[in-house]
Amino acid sequence: MKMSHHALLQKRSSYRSVMGLLLYLARDRPDLMFSLKEVAGCMSCPTLCALQSLRKLVGHLKSSGGMGIKLVPPEFGHGKWKQGGELYWLAETFSDSDWAANKSHRKSTSCAAHHTNSSLANASSRTQRVITLSSAESELRSMVSGCADAIFIKRCLQFLVPKSKEHIHWVDNSAARQLVARQGVGKIRHLSGKIFWIQARVQARLLTLLHMLGAMDPEAHEMLGQEEDEQATPKFQGQKNMKTL
């Protein structure tokens, strides 16, 4: 039996209304991020399969409605994985991806979870715009997306609490870490726009270590990493004080 045009429009309107409520709820339910991302992609033109998926999602919410996120009081330098940070506020980002897991379009999904002093501050799940050719490329795009969000969250925290913050990005793919740690794109030319800005942030740490070794520019007669070392000195001093205590 065919559905009338009026009934179809009504179902689409109901679909979008329920999705709006779920998207608002997703900030407190990170376990729904991936499922919501999938059904939200059909908001412009919902299908029967999308409607069935939405019904299953609502059914899951009915059986697990009592779930929530526990927020703990912040402790000095106490993070989710790192303990004993040099600064009071410690922000951590965990990023990952599922390489070409979607069998229909083979695009990967980037996910990230951001913690502030071991409490979850934000989580995200996004479909990557291109089809990645390797797991390292997929993880790199997830890392870039998560790092961009982390910079925004860190600046928001800086506005609320005008103190220095320490940020650490965790990723489990060693190939992606190597791409970020080196300079230049090498043979992976199509990743140049994604790599360069995040490589610059990693390079600041290298310049700080070179300054500590006494490296200098022979033409300008200036020490390398002077500015980076001045920014890192308070962190090292705080770490030294913690060890003394």
C-alpha cells in the first residue's frame, strides 16, 4: 500500500523532530554518537531504513535511560591517563577511527573524546569526507579533527579559567604519530593540507630541546627555539617543584 504525500511529509517532520531531541541528548550520552551520526545523515530525506534505525535507537534509550556521565572534582594535574601533570588544568584528547568500515561508501568515521582533569568535556563522531587509502591516513584525519576541537575547547577553558593549561593528544596508531612527528609530507602528497599545521605544533617541542642543547642559527647568530623555551620553562620548573615535594 502506497503512502500518501501528506503522510510522508508528516513522518519526515516527526523524524526531524525526534532527531533534534536526540542530538541535544547526545552531549550527555557519548555511546549514542555513532548511531546518531548515521541516522542524522538522512534528515534531509529520511528513508524507511533510516526510520527503522531511529526506532531501534529510541528502543535502546528506553532500556538504558538511567545512564549518565560522572563528573569528578578536578585535582592538580590529574588526568585520565597522565598523572602528576605540571599544571593544574590538564586536557586530554583520545582520537580513533574505523578504517573504511562502512560497506556502502567505504568512508571512515573519526571519533574523539576530550577530558578535562579526567572528566569528559566533549565527544564527537564524524564521517570523513574522503575515502582513505590506509589506516594511517584514516587515523591522521581523525587526529587532525580531534586536535582542532581540542584547541577550541582549550581556548574556551582559558576564557573561563585564566590559567595555563596542558594538553595531551593520545592516539594508538604509530604510523599516524610518525607522520605528525616528522616534517614535510614525503610521498603522501595529498595529505599536505592536513599535516602541515599539526606538524608545526609538534615542531615546537623539537625547537625547545634544540635550545636546551645550545643550537643556534649561524647566519642570524640567534639561539634556536628561544621563544618556545621561554614558554616551556614554567612547565619544567613546575615539574621540578613537584619532584622536590
